[in-house]
Amino acid sequence: MLGAACLTFAASVSPVQSTESTMLASWYGPGFHGRTTANGEVYDQMGYTAAHKTLAFGTRLRVCYQGCVDVRINDRGPFIGARELDLSYGAAHAVGLVGPGVANVEVTYL
């Protein structure tokens, strides 16, 4: 009887979703420095922040390319093609994305 109860419970539990993914990322900086972001903050191009179309403001991500950096979502975008994440210049520089400009990055939800 106990086995049947455990089986029923196990079947009703949702599988854990992965906290890792790959996103097509780019970066933005000088033209936006000092302007207001979508969440009302002043954009600091040297900060470790990012823009995403739908993730909640305040969501924290670890972004890895040639290096890794932790960023916080504080803006909306990118709005070009299939890009999913726009890193601040500081974050892009920290992971080595400034040179290529656009690349797939590994993302872990923190």
C-alpha cells in the first residue's frame, strides 16, 4: 500500500527544469550610458547587467563565454534578429564578447 502511495506522489511531481541554457548574446554600451533602463535605473555601461525581452527584472544569471560573470536583468531587449540577451559593455568585456560582438553564451540561472 505504501508503494502505491509513493508511486502516485512521484507521478504528480513535475520534473525539475534545467537551470542552464545557451543564448545568443550581444552587448550594448556607450550610446546608452547614463540613460534610463526599462526598470528605471540609470544604465552603467561598466556594470554587470543585461537586457532580456521577458525575464523578470532582478533575475540573476551567470553568463560564460571565454570567462564567466554574474549579471542582473535590468533592461529589455535585444530587439535584433534572434538575439536573446544584451550584456552591458562591462559584462561583455569580462567574458570576452566585445570582440566578436555576438555569440552563443552559456547561461545558468542563479
